[in-house]
Amino acid sequence: MIYIYKVKRRHLTDTEKVCLMGMDDVVSQHSPRQLKKFYCADFQFPNGDTFSLEPKAVHLDSADAIE
């Protein structure tokens, strides 16, 4: 499964904010339940770059499964 999450901009670096390209969505292969157990996970940004973020940087309740 692939999930889309809304990010919390206050937890992002300036580079990550630029990579969002004005959007608020990032993509991950991990479910909200899995993310709660992780210290950090990889998220793909709209420009195609991948960054490791802590789960607190995304709204876990905003997860939408797309595949």
C-alpha cells in the first residue's frame, strides 16, 4: 500500500519546504500504525526527492491509501 500524508511544515527544514513546491502532501509506503512504531521513515516529496522524517512531522490521521 502507498499512503499520502499531510505534513506539518514547522517540523521541516528549509530545503524540505522548497521540495514541497507549495503543496502539503508527501507519500510513504508505511501505514499510520507502522509509523507510530518508527523513529523516522522515508517520505517522497512532490518534486521526487526522498527525505527521512520523524512521524511527528506528518499528520498520521490524514493518511489516504492510494494503492
